[in-house]
Amino acid sequence: MIRLSSPNIGKVSILVAILTWLSLLFVDITRIFGLLNQLESGVSPEVSFILEITFFIMVYIFFNHSIARNERNEFLNLIWRGASTGLLALGVSLLIRLFYYLLGDSRLATDPLLKNFFYHINFALTTLFLISCTLLWKRLILYQKTKKIVQQWQAFEILLLVSMFFIFFNKNTLDYSFLFGLVFITIFSISLSVNLKWIPYLTFKEKWKSILFLFIILLATSYLFVEVLSYSDSKVILVNLTDNLFLIGLFSFVFFYTLFSFLVTLFNLPTSSVFEQKLVEAINFQRLSQSIKPGQSENQVLDILVDSCMSASYADAGWLELRDEMNASVFFHKRFIDKEDLQKLFDLINDTKPFANFEWEKEDNENKVFQGKIADSLYKSALMVPLVVNQRTIGRIYLLKEVKDGFNKEMVNIISTFVGQACISVENYRLLNEAIKNERYKEELKIAQRVQRSLLPDTLHHDDSFEICGFSIAADEVGGDYYETKKLGDNQFVLIIGDVSGKGTSAAFNMSQMKGIFHSLVQLQPKPSDFLLMANNALSQCLEKNHFITTSYFIIDTEKKTINYSRAGHCPTLYYDHKKKESEYLSIDGMGLGILRNNLYKQYVHEKTFSFFPGDILVLYTDGIVEAKNSKGIEFGYERLKTVVNASATLNVEQIQNKIIQEVYKFIGKNRIADDDYSLMIIKFN
Amino acid sequence: MLNIEHIKQKGYSILQLSGEVDASNSVDLDAAFQEILSEGAKRILVDGSKLEYISSAGLGVFMSYLEEFQEKDIQLVIFGLLEKVHQVFVILGLDKLITLKPNQEEALQAIV
């Protein structure tokens, strides 16, 4: 089967409808000629009936299609469409009547051919009008439809379809079955006519217009009905088409629905302003709840708030009082009141205190509304609502009316809702600003992180006699761990590792001081113990009194194959002895830098020297490694570190480093040590 | 979590620390010392038997009072530290500056 595209349905149906109507006319004319010439034309009335039904269905399809296509039809447009079709049918009918009136008693006036022609025109226009109205009303009935209404409508359509064929059954006689059918359709129509949900959505002006249009439709329906009835007894009309149950049923439906709509719209007129007001309130509420867009300020929300409150309460004057930093009152958004009057009223309110028990500092001002009388010559009642943002009262909105007790419960409710919503919007706006600020801080921290990373060395100095590698991770964006190397002369290398007390930004600042001190002092090529002494002196001048730095300082001499070192409170260094195949922590006393800030420090500094051999390994680390805790609170500890180093002593430095990190992560069951900075430096001698 | 209990005895005060001292609560420890000092205590015992962990920030608090205690002739003894916490004090060299004792009896003897 060929599927008809939708524009074709309209064209085809109207074409078929026109053809059917022409055939109806032709059949009728044939019949009249037969009668006049006393010839049996042999066309039975059933042919007319079948054509009539086809005509009905085609018109129905056409209107159904054309109305459905105009999706954005507004109610008033729909009604106007019905009214205009009605006017056309009415006008043509009246013109025909006028035409016959002008003809008077002439021979043409009784000509059956002409009379039948006009009858067919009347029939066609009445059908168009009724069916179009029915389908327009369908749209209105199914506005905000429920499943039940849809089913009811479908039942009605089936009933109408059945009623078309009724004509075969009753042969155009007004019998009881016809009456019964009509009564049934009428009752059904009335039950459908209660679906008038569209009416409240019309504005006041639209309601007036629709009343006029509905009146036109009522008039047209009534007149056409009377006109149709007048044909019933006419002898000139051979086959009566208009006494069809379908058509009469439609008359009934269109009439009742229009009548109901007309009356309900009429009685809705006085209350329509209330509905409109509620609609405005809903829109205002939506405007208030939309978060403030970028580039707008709180001021705009407060402006909308005052407007909304004024219109919701029909207030005669209003303003907004906000408190500035000095807790002085500033007035904004004055409505229907000038500066002097406002100040006068404000003083009056402050003197007479109509809003007892309001205090700025109270924490429960949210959702409270204060009402009171004022002794002013013009304004008699006043309403005040505090604006609470983030549990702080930032201001108050005042509304005044010229009548006593002017604010009823509904107004108070809606105003309180408006104020609440506006406060939420303002709060959101402020939170957003806060978030943007935080975002900027985060950016700054990222920069700090980049800078700090650059303080750690990219390359570590060494020569052929040892390999070296190191790495560091901070718990926060920046941390306090430090390590570095330096080449002194041809075969001397300095290694340093340090840990600044605390963590985060303060630790990072102190770490950079440590780096500065290292680079200054290392130029003097000091012995490890001298380095610690001088560093302690220097740091005593710059560290806060509750901060200290631990460090280990090594000088590797690759010619003499010796390691000379000192320790200042730092975790003991692990040393793997290749010959013994075992590692030991280097035991040497020493005190953290900055703990003792005087000459007494000297007595706590020690220095040792020992020789290294190929295959020996030096493991420098910070306390983050040994203090890394698993979920049971057990620390990784010195013994585990030792075991790992022993087990991986044959690997190269990167592999040893990775192995240690891997084992630590495995132990704590996570991929990072969350609460401390940690660093590693591995040296393996060749 | 850090819990600090201040027990006043005749002639001395005991600060009982339980839990962990880290960067976030080291200020509480500092406040506790401030309070004890404002009361004019001359002999302070710190009960560390329930102290499970101390971070460098916590050690910094002890360190920052050393000078003041010396000037005002205030005695500070920490006792009962768990092995791993004791280790932290030793590594840093604080055991040279603060008297550490294994239990309360010995601590009391030390302050007499």
C-alpha cells in the first residue's frame, strides 16, 4: 500500500469531499429531472445516503488533519476559527433567504432545481461548520487530558460514526429510535462539556473576545438548526440530507459545549484577575529562583524581590533596608515613596516599634514575618520581613499599605516565600563568588607547586664510581622535603637530604630557605659537622621558634673511597654492606637544626668517616617512608625497609627505588602516602 | 585524634596525652602548655604512655618551650613513651634536652 504523506491527506480529502458533494448534487438533479419528466430515474435514496456519509467522513478527515497540523493554535485562535466558519455558513444562509425574499412570488422562487441547489449549499456549509467546530472543541476538551477523557472522546467519535449509518435504519422518519439516539448523543455531549480547563488560562481581555466569538457560534448554530428544520417538511426536497442523526447530534454537541464555555467564561471574568495574579507570582518566583547570572549582582535579585512583593500584596509603598559594614542602614529600591517620606516613616517605625521582638543579631530571623500598625496619616499597616543570608540578617524589606490590616495570610505566605527564595539566590551567588576565589587560591597553589618542584634537582651529580637516583612526593600541593647533590672538586660529591617540620605551605617556605643555606655554605666546602653548625646558626635566625629541620650531610670522596657524614636529627641512613650482604642503620648522634639556637648546639654535632666498597648501597630517605601506616595503624618501620633493601641489593638504583616505593604502597594498601611528604635517594657504588 | 588531660597534683602537674599529635592538633598541645604556664606550674610531667604518634609539628611544640622553661626554671619530664615514639625523640636529639623516663615513679624522682 502506498503510504500517503501527510500534506496529501488534506488535499485528497478535500478533493474527494468536493467531488462527493458534486455527485450528491448531480444525483439530486437527475432525480428532479426524472420527476419533472415523469421518468423513473431509478436512483434510490441509498445512493445519496452513501455519498452523504462519504462527504461527512472526508470533511471530518480534512478538519482533523488541518487542525492537528497547526500545533501552536492558541485557544482564542481556535474559537475564532469556529466563529468565522459559523459566520460564513450563517451569512450564506441569510443571503439565500434574502435572495428568495427579493424574488418574491416570481416563477423562479418555486423552481425546484434552484431550491435544491441552494439546499445543497446550505447542507455543505452547515456540515463544514459543525464538523470544524466539533474538532476544534475536541482540542479544547483534550487540553490537559487524562486517559479517562481520551477514552471518553474516542467513545464519542465511535458513537458519531455509528449515527451516520443510522439513516439506513430509520429512513428519515422522526421515530422514537431517532429521538432515543439524539437524547443519548446529547447526554454524552453534556458529559463531555464539563472539560473546560482551558478557560482559566485566558487573560481578562482574551476572555471578553472569546465570549463574543462563542456568542457568534451559538447564534450561528441556533439559526442553522432552525433553517435545517424548515427543510424537513419541504415537499421540494426529494431526499432530505439534513435530518441525519449525525448532523443533528453534532448540532446538539456544538451547541451545548459552546453554551457551557460561554457561561463558564462569563462567570470566570470576575475571578480572572486572581488567576492572573497567581500566574505572575509563579513567574516572579521563577525569576527569583534562577541563580544570578554572571555579570549580574545581588542588587538585581533584590530589585525583583521588591517588585514581586509589591505586586503580590498590592502594597502602596515599599523599600529595602540593608546594613553596611558599619551597621548603618542604607535604603534601596524605593517604590512609590521619596527619600524624605521614607526617612520620616523609618524614624516613626523606629520610635513606635510596631515590630516588637525583632533584633538584628538574633539567629532565628529566617522565615519570620513581622506585621504591625503605624500611626501615620497616610499609611496604616506595615509589613517587615528580614532577609537572612547564611544565618546572618543582612537587611529588611518594608511594605506599607494605606488600609488597616492590609496584609492577609495569603499575601504574607507568598511574600515570605519570595524573601526565602531571594535569600537563597543571594546566598548561592555569594557561595559562587567564594568558590571562584578558592579556585584562584588553588591556581596560586599550583604555581607554588611548580616553583617548589623546580627547587628539587633534575639531575644528581655523580661520576663513574657510583650511581644515584632520587625522588620526592608531597602530601599537600607543596611539601617540606629536600634533597640535593653538589660536586666539590674532581672527586668529591656532597649529598644532602632534609625534612622540614610540619607540612604544606609553611614547610615549603622553610625548605626553600634550607636550599639557600645549602648553596651558600657548600661553596665554603665545609666539613659535615661545620656545615651543620653554620646551618644551625643561620636557621636559628630565620625559623619560627616551633620549627626545625632535620638533615643528613654526606661527602663522598671517590678517590679515597670514603664517606664522611654528619646527621642533624634526621632518620638514620641505611647502609648496605656488599661483603656482609646485609644492611645496617648508620649510628651517629645528632640534633635537628633549629632546636637549640645557641653555642651549646656544638656539643651535639658529630661526624664520622668510613670506607665504601663496590656493591655497597646508601639509602637516604625521610620519615614519611618509615612512618607510612597501613589501615591497622602499623608503621612500615625500619625493619621492613631493611628487609626490602637486602632483598633488592643486586638491582640498579632505579630498580631499588621502585622496589621500595612498591613495597611501601603494598604495605599500606594504597597508591600514595596520604599524610606526609616522603623522599628517597639511593646511591650504589661501583 | 588527640586527647589532653590536665591533672593537678601537689607540687606538680601532669599532662596526659592520648592519641596522635599531628599538624592539625599541635595547636591544642600548645594551648595546654600555655594554660599550665599561666597557672605558674614549676614542675610538669607529660604522660606519654597513651601517645601513639607524634609528628614533627608536635615535636616542634615541645621544642618551642625549651628555652622558656630553662629561663623560668621550669622542669619538664616526659615519661612512659612507647618505643616508637621514644625513638622519634631520640633520632631528633630531643632526648638530650628533655628528660625522658620510662615511668611515673622515675619521672617523679627526676623532678624532686
